Amino acid sequence: MTTPDVSVVCPLFNEEESVGPLIDAVSRALADVIGWELVLVDDGSSDRTVAVVKSHTADPRVRLVRLARNYGQSTATQAGFDASRGRMVVTMDGDLQNDPRDIPNLVSKLGEGFDLVVGYRETRRDRLITRKLPSRVANVLIRWLTGVPIIDNGCSLKAYHRETLVGMRLYSDMHRFIPALAVGATGAQIAQIPVRHHGRRFGTSKYGLSRVWKVLADLMTVTMLRWFGQRPLLLFAYGGIAAFAVATVFFAAQLAALARGPGGVVYSGAAVLFMGLALYFFMVGLIAQVATHEWALHASATAGPRGRR
């Protein structure tokens, strides 16, 4: 089977009205691309999304991946990555707010030697209070904590070289943080270009203000991975130092109590307990550091040289 040049991965959840026009729009946008495929991932839709996709599968370039239930966009995106075969992979939403006509521009920019090209919505067609304002705040926070200057982390329209996705596993709402994860894991070179954005034509958005808490939790995870992913000993050392400081305070309290006369062993017992906790943190940190080093050596040996494309 011939390997396509471009795989377009698109998660779907209850998009029966959008998916037909989406397939047609992608086909037109990629008419000049020699080899392409469209991987549609049904994330447990309860409407006729699957039936509509099946009516278009006479075209072998249109492929359907079905998940057993609704897992969320990140898991559906990962399933699409796993099923895709192209040398380059493009992600986009299935609600027609992303414009497939921007895909050739992303692919062209990727060919200039970048590992990842991120689209940003120059003129966003969404509600101000529930979508645009929280997104702006989140983007500022993500840029500050991760150190990766992405303008629009929430835009799904992105293009990747296959090598950039190797070893990446998405869960929860991690699809928003792929650039930060790629930079942290491989030092990926990233470009950003403006893309079109349209108002939703069919149905209603699957996201609201309730997603804020999940984004914050995932941001904390990504930040910890970026700061300590390659040096876990540092993280555990902070805990060990804090526990040692508490042990020192209890030890000093025990000495002060003994200076006043015979006393109990509460302070000394607490001091020993926290001293043991400090040693435990340092030992776990050392084990984690050695494991990280061995994993990095194994990954380097199996991946081989990447080279600049």
C-alpha cells in the first residue's frame, strides 16, 4: 500500500450535518496533492455521523475509525495519529470552523524545515464571553508557564512531520498542549501562520466554561513535565529539602524541651519521621533520574538520527 504524503486527522462527535461538506471540502483542498488520506475518528457519536461517513467511503482515501464510546477530543486525536499513515499529519476540527483550504499552506510551511506548524485564528468567529475571552486568558497563561510562545493553542489546525508525533500519547485535554509537549520532548522547531475561521454552521459547540478546570489541570501536568521531565531528581530534591527543614525544626524543638527538663519523645519522633521522609524523597529521585537517563538512551538508540528535512 502506497504511503500517502498527507494524512488529515479529524475527530468527530455528533457532526452528522457537517461531516459530508467537510469530506467534500477536504477533497477539493487537496486535489493537487499526489497522495492524501482523510482519517475521520468517530468519538462515540449518537447521531448519524457514522452513517454519513460510510456513504463517502467509496473513496479509499476516506477512512473511518470508530471508538467504543465518547472519550474526548485528545483520545480521538491520538487514535487518528495511530491510524494515519502519511509522512505529514494535519489535524483539524470536524465542525467546519477550520477551513480545509488552509491545509496546503500548512504543509508548504512544514516543508521549509519545521517540525510543527501551528495555525492561529486571525479573525475568530466565536462568542466573546464563553469562548474568546477564556481562550485569550488561557493562551497567556500557557505561554507564561510553558515558555512556548504559541499565539493560539486552541486552534486545532496544525501540521506535523511524522517523527514529531513518535512517542507522544495524548489523554484528557492534552491536544491543546502538543506544541509544548513536542518542544519539551524533542526540541521541535515550530512555525505559526494565520488561518481562516468560520462561524459554526450546524449544531452547537461541545465546549463551554466547564472545560476551564480540565485545561488548568492539564496545564499543571504539562508544566511539571516541562520543568522536571528530564530531571526528576530536582523535583524530589525540593520535597526532600522541605522534609529535612521540618525535621530540623522538630529536632530543635526537642532540644529546647530537654533544656527545660525531662520531656517526651514527640518532637524527636516527628524529627525522625520527617528525616526518613527526606531520605525517601532523595532515593526515589535518584531512581527516577537513572530511569529517565536509561529511557533517553534507549529512545536515542532506537529512533536513530532524525536529520533536518
